[in-house]
Amino acid sequence: MNSIEQVDLESPTLELVLNLVHKLTGISMGVNKKTLIQGRLRPRIRKLGLESYAKYLDYLNSNKEEIQVFINLVTTNETSFFRTQRVWDYFNKDFLASWWAANPRKSLKIWSGASSSGEEVYTIGICCEEFKLKNPGFTYQILGSDISTEVLVIADRAEYLGRSIEAFKTSNRILFDRYMQPSGDMFKVHYEVKAKIRFEIHNLFTLPKERNHFDIVFLRNVLIYFEPADIEKVLANLSKAIANQGILIIGESESLNSLKTNFKYKQPLVYEKIGDSFEK
Ligand SMILES: C[S@@+](CC[C@H](N)C(=O)[O-])C[C@H]1O[C@@H](n2cnc3c(N)ncnc32)[C@H](O)[C@@H]1O
């Protein structure tokens, strides 16, 4: 009997796997991603004792609970605290002050729509806590969501170690010491920040529960995995949940240029919702 180590992911199984990735997550991958997909799926197939990718597809068909495992394996969850300083400069120096001046009696509602393991959400929370120190009446709530349950478990635990902790510690020692508390060999996000944050599983291709609710949405480094027509679908869904004139922040390698959306360019990485959403 062959072991999965000796088997290559060939056509037409390769295309079936890529189609399934797209159907379940919206992520578009070409056949050039074969090595990546093989590397992600092989350990799972080995663990299940199956001897081919085709057998794994059969297994997925007859074991519905495996679908979430598959989604967790094929998504790329790279993230870090204070990723892309330009975004945090805008959020701290521009957005928070002007939003608070215009809405002194409201609570700021924030959504991170592809929050991965939580570093982005906790960065937002730390910025809000810093703003609150100077503006004691300020309150906020943050929703973090992702399609991968594996990263959401890490996000909800709020305990980190390794590379992302080291980068945060070296780049911003004062905030690190203020908001990250030693917990064994890990560091835990301060409970004041954690208390304002909840995490949920959510696929961006489905309608969010909220309507005209969020004042600012972070959707960074996820659109890059989608085709333009799929980005339009995601943004049509998302815009229903954003308040009018709410802000959308995207990633550095992403752009909404020449897409049919109701988001207007404000400055690099920053868009504003205008009018009603396009139905898709
Ligand atoms: C590269 S991470 C970006 C994390 C964070 N926003 C950042 O910029 O550091 C992309 C995340 O998007 C999530 N994702 C991919 N497709 C998704 C979908 N259809 N719905 C929701 N999340 C999705 C992945 O699970 C992954 O955690």
C-alpha cells in the first residue's frame, strides 16, 4: 500500500481540491499552489491513515465535521501586533480623535473581519485603551471574526509567545509592558482590553448579522486571496454591517480600484462607505 508521502496531488484531483477551497472559503488558488496545498493536507491525510488525496476528498464528502478541519488547513493566518505602522498612525492620530469629537455620547463599534489569531484585534484594543486614558468617557466594543476555528481558539485565549511577542516587545516596549502580562512562558493580553472584545466564526461570503452597525471595519490581508468578482461580493455583504460614512481599512497589497463597491477612497488603505450597498 502507498503512503501519502509517495503520492502526488495530480489532475483532476488537484482541480477538485482547489474548487473545494474556493467553494468553502472564496480563496482562489491556481494549480501553481499545488506544493502549498499538498504540504497543508498531507499531515492530516497521514493522520487519518488514508493513502491518496482522492480518498481524502471521499472522506470529506462523508464526514461533514471534516469540512472545518479542511478550512483550518487551507487558510493562511499570518499576522502580528501593530502590523503596518501606517494603519495605526491613521487610527490613533486621525480616526479616534475625529470620531470621538463627532460622537461624544456613543460607544465606538469596531469589527476585524479576518482577525486570525487575534493580534490585530488586540492591537486595536490597546490603541483604544491608550485613547481612553486621555479621554475617560470614551467606550468601545470590538468584534473579531474569522473562518478558521483554529485561530479563533488562540485569539480567545489571548496568550502569545514567540516571534509576534518578540517583535511587539522590541518595537514598542512601553505599550508591551503596559498591556502584556507574563503568564508562564507566554504573555497574556491585559483583561481591560480583553473584556471589550468578542470573537465569532464568520465567513465573509455570508451576510453579517449586524445592520449599519460598525463605525470602522478592519479587513486586512484577506482580500488578496480573492478574485475581483468575489471581493465585490464580500464588500457588498460587509457594507450592510457598516454605518453610513463608516470606515473600511484594507491591507497594503490590496486595492478597491476599478471594483464596483460603495466604498470611496479616502487615503492609502482607508475607504469610506457611501450610500447603500450594491446587491450581489
Ligand atoms: C493573512 S490573515 C490576516 C490577519 C489580519 N487581518 C492581519 O492583517 O494581520 C487572513 C485571515 O483571513 C481568514 N479568511 C480567509 N478566508 C476567509 C473568509 N472567507 N471569511 C473569513 N475569514 C477568512 C483566514 O482564516 C486568515 O486568518
